[in-house]
Amino acid sequence: MASPIDRLRNIVAQLRSPEGCPWDREQTHQSLKPHLVEECYELVDAIDAADDEEMKEELGDLLLQVVLHSQMASEEKRFDMDDVATIIADKLVHRHPHVFGENRLPDSAAVLKQWEVIKRAEKQERRSALDGVPKALPALARAQKVQTKAARVGFDWSEADGALAKVREELREMESAPENRLQEELGDLLFSIVNFARKKELDAEHLLNQATAKFALRFKEMERLAEDRGLEFGSLTPPQQDRLWEETKGRDPARLATSPDGRDALPH
């Protein structure tokens, strides 16, 4: 009896066969890129929701992408799923000599430094410690990845206070920048904020997603409050909208998703 992984591989091969699914047969590595990215984000959502059933489903969807890309390459005699699995298995063993060899390391920081040394030896064509950071990463994630790689070779603030001082410096420069330099200075400010988050061992991408979700919950609560009072939110004056915003800020953010009732008269 075939293992679940082999069963999946056989199903994908059949879908891609001449007697298979027209849509699957038409797909290419390029056409599947949006689906691959989407599946990654859906898995992240499932992880954030701590939903095991969703995680299983989304991990399966992501695994399907790996199998599909491997199957397409196999059809062209380039590589197959076994090659993909062999490469990652060999890489893990090679980059963990402290586990699979005799070289013991004291902590995670030492492990990460060793990882970078081994990785650079493997990728000798990369001349910079920053080479290999995917350009397609979301901007915040890419900034944090670049900063992390620079830090691993010693280019870093010794303390988070230094990174925070840099945020204040960049804010002052942005505030005083002429219009033709505003874009550059605002970018520098964003970069410095990401760096401060990194020094505090926080994920900037996750933080901004959390802030966006909090804003969305409060905004929807404002719309609900206005509707409950017989008002069209978009027709309210800015001061009226601001008062609704302040009202929602006084509510427990964890309970906003349940839309607690609040029928006080809207101040005028």
C-alpha cells in the first residue's frame, strides 16, 4: 500500500498526464507562483489562528505546490521530488554539525553564526553577506532579513537603545526634509523602525499585520455603531467620526470582534 506522500505524488502525476485535468496540464512554474504565495499566507493565517484543522489543510495545500513543481520538472527530466527531498536532507545534516557531528555549540546565537559560515562556504559565488535575500519578500520582511544578515557578521547596534535613537534621528530628518527628499527620508524612517523591532526580537511584518487587524476591527465597530444609531458612517463629519473612533478605543480590543453593544447617542 502506497504511503500518503506516494499517493499524493501519483495523483499529481495523473492530473498532469495526457488523460488528466486540462487545467493542471496547462500550469507552469510561472503560472503557479501566485498560488504558491497565496498558500503560504493562508498557512500563516492558520498558524496565527492556532487552528490545527486549518493548519493541516493549509500545509497540505502548500505541499501540493511542492509536488506540482517537482512533477513538472520531472516531466522535463530536470529533477524530481526525490531530488528535492535529498537536497534539503543533505543540507540540514551539513549545516548542523553540532547535532550530526562532534562539534557542540553552547547556544542558538552560536548556531546561527555557524549556519552563516557554512552557508557562505556552500555559496561561494556570493560575495556579500547580504546576497541571497529574496527580492520578492514583502518589504518589511526583506528589511528585517537584510538587517539580521548584517548583524550576524557584526554590523549591528550593541543595544536596542541605539536603534531607538536612530529612529528618533530619522524622524527628525523626515520632519525637516524638503518635498523632493521626503520619500527617501520616510523610507529611512521605516527601515530604522524595523531595525528597532529586530533588536527587541520582534517580527516587524507580524507587528504591522497586528496593528492593521486592530484598526480594521475598530473601524468596523465604528461603522456598526453608526448603523445602530441610524446614521451613515460615510456621511458623518470628521469630528463625529473622531468621536466614534475614541468611543471604540475605550472598548476591550479582544472583544471588538464580537461587536459588543453600544447604543449611546452620538455626540453632536
